[in-house]
Amino acid sequence: LAEAFIESRYADEVLAALTAVPWSTGVADNHERVFDVLRDFGQRSQSAMPEGNVEAAAAEIDAMCAGDDDLAIIERIANAQSANPWLQKAAVALASGSPLSARLITSQLRRCRGLALNAVFQAELVLSTRIIRQGEFTEGVRALLIDKDKTPRWQHSAASEVPAALIEEHFSAPWPENPLQDL
């Protein structure tokens, strides 16, 4: 995917090259011509492409996320002792974030594993709708964006205190038929 990253210093050259392309009346032909132009600039930009965070931390991530015990996964991530600054930041964010959100995220990942994309979108809509109707989201917005005191008062002080019934409630549809049923 070298053509997916093009350095901004090439912006004028990309526009000039696209302007010079002999366009055709065929959509597929024009797509191919655009890709040819972008591929060239992408290859020139390849050495400037930043390294990804996930690939460098994949083994640590896999180890922290092993198993189906949501509480153990949350605990391992929140207490991670990694030399990787990106993982350190993730550990701090999880440890200071909403315990309910941590439980919902791990549950959602487990529940949606292996589902078709349309089913994942439908599940995401259910969860999103439930989350915004619940006070935890509002509290996070208040602490971070409104009062900016950065001291949210979460409903639960630890992930282990979140009742299973509350998690289940977030995954039950608030309507008889999902609005994304026809995806």
C-alpha cells in the first residue's frame, strides 16, 4: 500500500500530474490512471512513511489480550509494564478510563469476533445507542470537555465492580428491529 501514503511536499506535483493525464470516457480506465499517478508518488514517499504502532507491539498485545476472561485482559493491559511508549500510554488511558467502558469494549470484541461486517455494524449501533443513554458517557464528556477538570466520577471504581446485568443491558436492542437490518 505504498500509494496510500504520499508526502505533502508532493502535493503540487500530484495535482500537476493528475492534470496532465489523458483522461478517457471509461471510469475503470480513469481509476487505473489515477492509481498509476498515485503509485509513483507513493513509492517516492515510502521511506518517509512512519512506522505503525500495532505491528511493533503485536506480540505484547497478543499476550495481554489472550483468553476470554475480560477482567484478566483489562487488568493485564492496565498494569502493563512495557518499554513501548504507545503501550504505556494505552495502559494509562485504560487505567484512568471508565471501568464500564473497559468491560463493554472487551465484551464487544469477544461478541463480534467472527461476525460478518453488517452484523458488526448492527451490534455497534445497539451498543452506541445504549452508551449515550447511560450516564457514564455524559460524565466523561463533562470531565474532559465541559468542566475540563479531568476528574470523572465513574459509576464503578473498578472493572470487577460492574454488574454483569449492566453489561448485558448494553447489548440488548432498544427497538424491535435494528435500523441497520437491511445492510
